[in-house]
Amino acid sequence: MECNPDRKRRLKQNILIVVAGCLLLMATSSCGGEPWSYIADPIDGRVLDKETGQPIESVVVVAEWILATPPEGDEKDFWVLIEAVTDNEGRYHIPGWGPKTRPWSRWLKDNDPALIVFKPGYWLEATGNGDPYMLTGTNPRGTRVRKSYWNGKDFRLAPFRLGQEIEQRKVYESAYMSADDKSKKILMTEEKWAEQISNVQMHVGWGLWHSSPKDWESDEWLKIPNLIKMVYQECIKLDPRLRYRVSSMPEKYRKMILGDTSSCL
């Protein structure tokens, strides 16, 4: 017996409704009602010497927005990566972007954008999007227009020299630190500086220096040329025994950014 055309059409409609409902349920349950696209406001600020209060020129500032994955919300994939360099007044500018559509199974967390502020001779500043004495970020879940806590604020970097001690309170600000921890002193050795360089790489992310070979074909490398140059210049200065701390990068991008295929490893 031949199927009634109207019945057949209604059956198709019902199937489409069920499929659409399932997709919507999957999206909302895995991404917590996040907007389908994001917009980021610009970030403007200054970088100053913590001891003298004077502006610091040629500091590299990197802003990174990293997509989280369900169900725990672990950070995984670089989504937007922008680099700026301070001028002679210590000022930097990170342009805004968007709207940009996110993947259906990824979202931004409240601590994006994270900022990395780095120049040799100063202690690395790597921070999330919020007051270091607060445990939550600036953008609650579901925020479409992403704002930076650091917009309009100053970073104050602690200078150091190898062989000198520096108070921990000058280089760390955290809600977790006790008064005793703040008063402790750190001896700045070459090994400690190698750790700092390695920390720069760690904060820029597992998606670049620490990615697997199949992920190395990523033009994200080209978005942070000044940071890469700084890291490699400092790596070359290290005692060869300490260079193991600094991860390598693909030859293709090393050549494009540094002009040769040499490696400090």
C-alpha cells in the first residue's frame, strides 16, 4: 500500500524537529548557553618599571583567547592570538575583534583574555583576566562582548640582575600567598632565568611550542614574531646545559621569523 503524501511530509517534518531539538540540546548542555559569536573590546595600557616608575620600551605584550572544551571546560585551542610592543612611553594597544563565530562545542572562559608581558631583565608577568587577589575572571559565562580587566591599567615589572636577590612580593601577587611567602627572597641565577624563559613558552601555550608535530603547521606562530625572537635570543645566551628547558619550534617558522634555521637546542 502506497504511503499518503501528507503523512510522508509530516513524518519528515517530525524527524527534522527531533534532530534540531537534539542538536540544540547538545549545544546548550555542552556549552552552557554561550553566545554563538564573541566580540572583544580593545585593550590599552602601559608597562612601567616597578622600582623607578618609568615607562619601559620594547616590552612584548601578548593577548590570548583560548577555547575551552566540554565537559570540564579545560583550555585547549588557541582562538585569537595578538601581539603588541610598547612604545617609548611604555604604551601598548591590542585591537578589538569580532564578531567571530565560535565552534559549537567550544567556548571562552571568564579568564580570557590572558596576557603575557615580557622583556629580558624583568620578571615575567603572566596573568588571567582579573584582579590577582580575586579568584574569578572579569567575563562571566555567557558574556558575548569580552572586556579586559587590564584595559586602562598599568603593569609594573620587577627588574632584576643575575646574582642578586629579589623579594618574592615584588614578582608575585596572588590571593594564595601568605605574608611569609611574600617576604621570601629569590636568588636570580642563570638557571632561574632559564625557568622564566620556559615559563614564557608555557604561558603562550601547549598549542604552539608544546604541540604535537601534526599541529605544527599553524600560522599562529607568525602572530607572535617579537616574542619568539626574544625567547631565542635569550636561549642562545644560556649555558648549553640549561637550554634543555627551552622547547624548539618547527624549522619552517624558525626560518620565516628568525631568518635562518638555527636552533638554540
